[in-house]
Amino acid sequence: MNTPICDFAREYAAGHPARMHMPGHKGRPFIGPEALDLTEIEGADVLYRSRGIIRESEENAASLFSAARTVYSAEGSSLCIRAMLYLALVSAKEKGRPPRLLAGRNAHRALMTAAALLDLEIDWLPPGPGEDLLSCAAEAETLEKRLNNQFYMAVYLTTPDYLGRRADLRAAAAVCRRHGVPLLVDHAHGAYLKFLPEDSHPMTLGAAACCDSAHKTLPCLTGAAYLHLSGNAPEGWAERAEEAMALFASTSPSYLILQSLDRMNAELAGGYPERLRKTAAEVETMKKALRAGGWALTGDEPMKVTLNAAGRGYTGEELQARLRRLGIECEFADRRYLVLMPSAETTGEELGRLEKALLSVPRNEPLPGGPPALPAPARVMSIREATLSPRETLTVEKAVGRVLADACVSCPPAVPAAIAGERITEEAAACMRYYGITECDVVRENRL
């Protein structure tokens, strides 16, 4: 597959022009890649007004992800989330529907900041029976009941979640289609799922739109992401996609990140799927060995390894420190879990080192307890009103009974114990303390 953005940048740099344009480094090396770091000069195209090489590259990506339209982001999935919510909001207003979203509670803070910017009302899908704070499977039966009783501009699900658990998107998409409601998916952790033998990508399973963080699981530079729109997205979304992205995006996107996305197309059309298949099989073999060695694993995402550290008698932080001393750096650790994220670029030798290190960890008595149960706190004001209110910082103990002013308090990443506009309960405060959070921002009393 061709790489028009990369080709243009290389040809321009090879000509050694006198660069009387931004950026100020003029192509001279300070950290290394400056010669390829360009701005929107003649021939380079313009992101979000693309008509040339960027549009050609995005069409290549759309064909690989089975999307009707793919738009690049140099600002991660957060930008894509804001854009697809904007598209849903505009469609809802055209149909006379309220700006109300039905969303899984296990959402990244980008959803809350988008709700503040767009003044959205969110009704939450809580964790189901047997689920904890970190997950929200959004069973089809639950969606059916909620959509039967209320009009929503869209349904919004986050899958895979941070621990590697996946919702049944095919079933959720079928329910949404029956009710004429678009399904939006925060798929930031799942771009690679398109390229496994069993394709479980949202564009395949029926979502109207989704974001993919290319940098999280594909070999792309940090900040590289995609907004994908499917053929069943509401009318006008594909045409408005660039407008939606431009509303929230920088006017100076990184041309290095655009080249990374462009180069990724050639990888995805070439040797990447085979490398991924091979590594996924090796990761599965390692998981089996870990289970046989007494480790409890969480989640069903193929390329994420989430260990229940507490079940082996350790905190996740203790295991993280142990592995770091052995030259292995982890993705995330908290009091209960340890999260590791191999990719198709992880070598067999590295997986072997990890397996050996984990199997050498002695078993202790499981740690008692777990995170406190968290019923959804009462909503006192809108996310927008709370986020834009004057605020003060209090200790968690003194914040009980007050209204959260920050977008959310996440315990751990992407899982809100409380959301802007909600009154902080004793349960929410206990959850914050469990995860080591000691302070939070609340709305000043004179605003209530």
C-alpha cells in the first residue's frame, strides 16, 4: 500500500530547501526527526480540509478498517471522542431529540470533558451483577429496557476497558439499530483487534462510529489515532467529520504523527497481521502457563495481561516494583491489579523474561478486601455547570457532601468514582481513599 504523506516528506527533505516557513527548527536536527517535521506547505495538504495526500492516506486507512470514512487525529482518541459526540449532538438537534447520552459508567475522562464542552446530559449504565467499578458489559437486555423508556442521541460504550474486558458489541449494535440510535464506541485500546483472525472491531460489529488510539496498540507515535465512521452512520456524518474534528483540534497538527499513521497503512496491509497473530499465540501460551502457576488473570482481550496481584498476596504496586528491578516496565498498577500491554513488536525473549519473572513470585495469602462498592452518587447539577463553576480543593474527608467540580475523579485510570456535578458520598470518598486519592476539587459553597 502506498504512503503518500511519508513520500512527500522524504522528497521535500531530500531537496534541502531554504525553509522560510514554520517550524522554527528549519529541518536542522536538535533531537533527530526535524527534517521530516513539516507544516502545511504547498503539496503537504491540510488536516481537516484534506483534498490531497492526507485524504489519500485516510482513504487507505478506511479500507483497512472497513470504514466508510476515516479521519486522522494527531491528538489521540480524546479528540475523536469529542468529534463523534458533536456529530451525534447535531443529528439529535436536527431530529428534535434532547442532548442526552446513554453511556457505560466505565468511561474515560475525555467523555466528561466533552460533555462539559457540548453541554450534554448523560444517563449512566452502571456495572451489572457480578461486575465491579471497572467494568460495564452493557448487556443487550439492559440496553433494550433503557432505550424503550427514553430518547437518546446515542449510546456510548467503552470497550475494551482498561483491564482488558470486552462488551458484546454485536448484540449492543443490534439493539441500537432496532431503536434507531447510533452506537458510539471508545475503542482506544483495541485498534489491533481488526487484524486478528477473528475480527472483533466495532466497524465490523455494527457501531456507527468509534475511535482507535493507534499509538496504544499499533506501532505508531504517541498521539496517533483514528476516527472511524461506518456505512450505517447517520446521514451527513462522513461529510461533517472533518468539521467536527476541526472544532476541537489544534491548527498545528504534528506532521510526524501524520507520517506515522500513513506508514502504518503499509504495515497493516503487509506483515503486521502475521506478526500480531504469532505474538498473540505466544501471549496466550504465556497466560496458560501463568494460570497453571496459580495466577488469576482478568479480562479476555488477547494482547493485554491483567493479573490479580491481590489474589497472590501482593499489591499491584509491589509487583510493579519487583518487575522494574528486573528491567520490566509495566503499563499500570494499583492496590489490586497489575496491567501489562505487549504488542506485535514484543519479542519472544521479552515474553519469556516476563513469564519467568512472574512464575518466580512466591505465593502468599490473598490480600483481604477490595475496592468499596460504589452506588452512583446523586446528580446535583450538569457536568458543564459544575466544571465551569468556581472551585476549591479539599481533602477527600472534607469533600463528603460537596459537589465535584473536576471532570471526574478516576480510580484507577478511566474509571470515575465521581463525576462533575455529582455529590460526593461516603462510598465515593472511601473509593478515592482506597486508590490513594487524598484531595479533589469541589464547587464552592456559595455557588449552591
